[in-house]
Amino acid sequence: MNKLQNIIAYFCVNYPHKGELSKARLTKLVYLTDWFSALVDDKKLTNINWVFNHYGPYVDDVVNSATKSEGFILSKEQTIYGSDKYLIGFNGLFDKESLSIREREILDAVINKTKSLYFNDFIDYVYSTYPVTSKNRYSELDLVSLAKEYKANKP
């Protein structure tokens, strides 16, 4: 597995609420991973070029990477409103050593920050991050540069 697939697998294995790992939530968890990493280590963990689209930071890379790799499962379920949602799970072999201790610390920080948030609160949190509040829709989000800008302007 590549780095992105290892990150996705880590979330699938370690996120406490497996039924919440929809395509949208998992993609935004990976976004938060890159954002947290940019803030603390001045680099992203993935090579994703994030875009602020109509639904916040979103790219197809996360879902495509998972669906094209063995061990990942995409299952269709219904939301409480009757619409479809697609959950991503992992039932393959995952070697946590495929990620460094530092990478796992960042992933765990993302999990701890978001695990208690219901979906709307989770989305509000993602939308409150500096890259989203400082950029216009449909712009690219250079998370490393934005992290430096954020830290330089922080009181």
C-alpha cells in the first residue's frame, strides 16, 4: 500500500465509529491530517492537491485510492433521511509500522479531535479551519503555505 492508503487504512482500523466513515468524512479526515501536519511539521503527509470546492476541502484521491486497493470495502447504506451514503472500511492486513510514530501521532490527534463530533459539527469544524476561512471556493489550498501564514498572523 502507498502512504495515502496506509493513512486511510489507519483511520478505518482505529476510528472508534466505523459507521461514520463515509466518503465525505474520511476525505475530510485526511484533509485534517494534512492540515495538522502542515501546522506542526511544515509538511503534509500526503501528496494531495487540496481544492476548496462546493463541499469544502474535497478531492477524489481518497476514495479512488481506497477503492483501487485490496482490503478496502465500499458499502452502501441509508442515512436517517433516506439518502444513500457510502462507507469505507478495511478488512485487509494493516501494519501500523508502515506509518512512522510521528505520522501515527498526527492521525491520533485528528481522531481525538473529531471522534466526538456528529456529522454537522464535524463539517463545521472542518469549515472553521484557516485554509477554508481564508480562501475562496474553488481555489487550491496550499496547506503548507497557509499553515505558515496562519502561524505568522496568530496573536
